[in-house]
Amino acid sequence: MKIRPFEINDLPASADIFIEVFNSEPWNDRWTIQLATEYFQDVIATPGFYGFVFEKESVIVGFVLGTRKKWWSGDIYYLYEMCVNSTFQGIGIGSQIMAETKKSLINKGFSSIVLLTERTFPSARFYEKHGFLESPDTRFYFCSL
């Protein structure tokens, strides 16, 4: 598998993977190609954007999108999205992607990774398996408008 920086021309294929994965169980989101594209464009336009694409035989099988956040204890990578094509799930590709992402971020001088995920979804167990800890002190607040 090959890792490389996310490029703008990776957006259509990545959005397709994103929609296919997150509109399915257990997320059951309702992404459209337009909304996913606009979401990705917003993340890409954020100062400090770092994204990675993972290819197998020149086909995108997964990606990571995030941004650098300056913090007193060192630069934090805010991981917005990590996604693996459902055809390639369950065979260790996600673990390879996480390992390569961590290695790349260390080389770029990041001190840590932060992310949000649903406590009851399989993604929570995946991140815990890869050394992520649920913060006992931090609360996530939401206000519907």
C-alpha cells in the first residue's frame, strides 16, 4: 500500500468512499455527493490542512483528513475523517492507515491526535485499539438550532 498527500483531484473518489461507508450501517448518514464535496472542500481550505490518501495498485482504498491546531503543549492533529473503502474493511487496512498516519504526523512534528467519534460505534473500539484514550475531563456539547 502506498501513502501520499491528499490532492484536490482525490476529492471525487474520496467523497464516493465516504458516502458509501457513512450512509451505511451503523452510521446511516444521509450524505449526498454535493454535501460531501462541500464538507471536504471546507476541511481542505482550513489553515494547517494535512490529508493522506492510501492507494493499493493506484486505487484509493482509504484516506485521512485533518488539520494542524496550535496548542501550548505542541501541535495537535485534529482528525476530521478517516475512512476505508468497505471492500477493504476487516483485513487490517485501517490499522495500516493509522500506523502510517501516526508515522507521517510524527515526522511533521505533531505531538498528538484528537478526534470525535460515537462511543457506541465500532470506530470507538478501533481507535482505542490504536492507543486513543477517551478523555475523562472533556465534554462535547451540542445545541440544535
